[in-house]
Amino acid sequence: MPIPEKTGKKVPILTFTDVSKIFDYGTHSLRGINLSISQGEFVFVCGRTGSGKSTLLRLVTRELEPTSGRIEFLGQDIAGIRYGEMPFYRRQVGVIRQGFGLFLEDKTAAENLEFVMRATGHEEETLQERAQRALSMVGLGKKTGFLVTDLSVGERKRVEIARALVNSPKMIIADEPTSSLDRDLAWDIMSLFDDINRLGVTILVVTHDREMVNLMRKRVLTFANGKILGDVKGGRYGDLV
Ligand SMILES: Nc1ncnc2c1ncn2[C@@H]1O[C@H](COP(=O)(O)OP(=O)(O)OP(=O)(O)O)[C@@H](O)[C@H]1O
Ligand SMILES: [Mg+2]
């Protein structure tokens, strides 16, 4: 899998400028967010339920549009990405959504990854090998031919991570990837993100997992009421600076 180059320079990968999101019925989910994340960073997004964390991620994936403000990925305003260019954008941002992952249930782990690669415009002859490599990375090299319905919850989470990795993204965003897992498995998954990050991939993880955040000492953003109240490098859960 080609790996993004690691350089000493701080290159912004994701920038929010005065971003607000007001939903129908008037919920102010995000209020004037300003944020810059550099290539190669590992960032935790914390905050109470309803504080706007998932909204932030869904704006990055363009599942949602901001009410106002500007979001740039590698210097490009993502609002300006045309329909035909979306597959290329999707290749660069791997996503692990909140809750149980949606899969093609009657397909194998490998076939689920191949499906995503087809949708993002990969050459047919490379698909099998790429799926195998991504599943091996998450420790499922021997289960590539299992139907996803026959996998455990933790294994499905790994397939989701492999699916997010399979396009060799520059950035991975994950919404509470460890919330349904036991401690050991949660640790395995976070360590996996750490390994991926060491390869130069930028990681943005939403989590309520206080213990994990305190152990890993990454950049910690704390959301409250649609605003960023804390942004601390090497921080702990709940740090407000
Ligand atoms: N599609 C929607 N329509 C209306 N309101 C919404 C929509 N999506 C989110 N909201 C509201 O926006 C606010 C922020 O929601 P969001 O999902 O971003 O919270 P969160 O921080 O991810 O919470 P949690 O920790 O529970 O996942 C909430 O008040 C929520 O009800
Ligand atoms: Mg959420």
C-alpha cells in the first residue's frame, strides 16, 4: 500500500474557518468553529453527547453542508468539489462511522472492501490484492473469505477500519470506534490507529473513552455546545486551554 510521505513541515490537511451548522428546527450544532489540523497529526475529539462532534465529521465527509463558513482539505474548499471528483476525494478520507457498521451482509469481508474500491474508481485487477493487504493490516488476513455476518462485533469493527484503509487515505476519521468493544480490543484498535498514524496518516477520532485519551496523550479537542472549549497538544480528557 503506498504510504503518504512523512515530512518535517507542518502542512495543514484540514482547516475549518468560521464554520457553523444550524439544522432545521434551529439546533445550533456547531457555532463558529476555527480549526487547523496538520498532516500527520493524531487528534481526539471529545465532549458531551450532543456537543457537535459527529456533525463535525459529517461535514468533512460532505454528508452535511455547513450553514456558513469554509472547510478546506489540503487547501481545497471541499464545497467546490464537483460530483465527478467526489470518488477521488473519498479515496483520501477514510471514514469509520458511529454505531454498527453498514455492510453488504451477504458478502465476505474482502468483497465488502472490493465494493468500496469499485465505487471509488480502482482498477478491477488490483482489488483482491488490496483487500487482502488491508485486512491483513487489521489482523484479519485469515478471515478475508468470511461472510461479515459470521464475524464478531470486534472483527466487524476491524473490517470497517480495513475498509477505511483500503484506499490508502491521507486521513482517517473515526466516530467512537471503540464504544462497543471490551478494554483489550479497544486498546488493540487504538494501537492500530497509532501504527497507521506512524505511517504518516492523519487521524481524527471522536471518543468518550477517558482512559484511552489519558493513556495516549495526543492532541485533544473538547467540544461543548457546538464550540471548541479546549485544544491541547499531549492533552488529557477534559483539558480546557
Ligand atoms: N440531522 C439533524 N437534524 C437536526 N438536528 C440534528 C441533526 N443531526 C444532529 N443534530 C443535533 O445537533 C446536535 C449535535 O449532534 P451531534 O450528533 O453532532 O452530537 P455528538 O457530539 O456527536 O453527540 P454524541 O456524543 O451523542 O454522539 C444535537 O443537538 C443533535 O440533536
Ligand atoms: Mg456523535
